[in-house]
Amino acid sequence: SLTLDTFPLISTLQDKSENQISEFFTGHIYSHFLIAGGRRKSLYAYSESDLDNAILPCDMVVFDCENGSVVQRVKGHSEEVLRIVPISERQFLTASEDGF
């Protein structure tokens, strides 16, 4: 299971149901869950302005630390989720490139 000592492994997490490119680089551990954010990129579309795969709407993803499975996806951002901050026991604020 993931602990604060293994937190750098967040970049290796994968949502097996995701059919695009997912890159996680921020998160918060709560109980036995990891709330993670990052970016989703298209496998099929290229962005000339980014010189990379096109960015897709990005979700906050809740992983079960015991088995690595995805428990929930929270939609809402059109760009990368850059930061996740807990504001109460079950509420989190997210910051994104999209400004929402």
C-alpha cells in the first residue's frame, strides 16, 4: 500500500479503465485513499501550441491504496490539476491551469 514514504510513486499510478494518457503529479493521502490529480492527454490529437499531445478535460481521481483501483473520478477541470488541498475531512480544493 502507498504511504508518505512511497508518495513519489504517484507518477506510476494508472487508471486501467482510462483510454487516453494519464499523468498524475499531485495528490493527497486520506485514510487508505490517494486523491490524485494531473493531466490527461489525447492519444490521437496533437497540440501545436504545446508541442505535445492535446490536453483533455482533467479529473481528480481517488485511488484505493490497498489495491490501486480507482474508487471515484471527480470531473470539473478543462486543464491540468496542479494542486489538491484538503479543506475538511471529505472536501478538497483543486487548482488548475484553467483557472476554475
